[in-house]
Amino acid sequence: MNLLKSILHNIGVVAVGFLFALVGVGTDRLLGIASFQSLFALVLSSALLAAGFLLRVWATYHFYYRQMNVIVLSAQTYLITDGPYRFSRNPLYLGGNVFTSWALLWSLVPSAALYSLSSIGRSWGLW
């Protein structure tokens, strides 16, 4: 049951990624900016989508396994230090950045690139 909840939770995250990519495509169409197609970018974006999705499922599974909520406004009562949390302080956030990169490559539009770069820059503390 925990695995199913983790998968369903992250399908919503993928849907949000699709929405951002589609907004980028629509913005570029309104501005008259042409997009381009690349098999390499499509393959790479598919790999990023799979990696980000699996990382987030693994991370949310550890929350649900301990009967914790994934999204809360206060501190949790337990600190998770196993699973993907051995390698990253916040694998859910890391997976979100992978999705941002995926949306950039999938849509191949300048608007999505600007959004992705700004999101990654904020997560790395560059601005």
C-alpha cells in the first residue's frame, strides 16, 4: 500500500512538470519563438524523467513506511536517515530538480529553459 501511495503521489509531480513544459510551449508560441526537435534530447529527457520519478517514489515510500505525511507545515517527529536520505538531505527536492531538467529537455523551448535555469539556480543557492 505504501508503494502505491508513493507512486500516486509522484504521478501528480510528473503532471505538474508536464504543465510547466506546456506553459513554456504556449508562451513561446505566443511570442513567435520556434522550437526544435532532437532525438538525443528526447532520450535524455526520458531518462531524467525515469530517474527523478524513481528517486521521488523511493523517498516518499520511506515517509509512508513510517506513517508520516510527505507535505507538512511543521517539523516531523522522526528524522529519516536511510534509503535515499543516506545520499541526499532532501531527495524529494533533488527529484523535483531532475523533473525541472526533464521539462526543459522535453519541451525544447526557451521559456522552459529560463524557468529550469532559475529553479536550479535557486536550489543551488546561486540567486
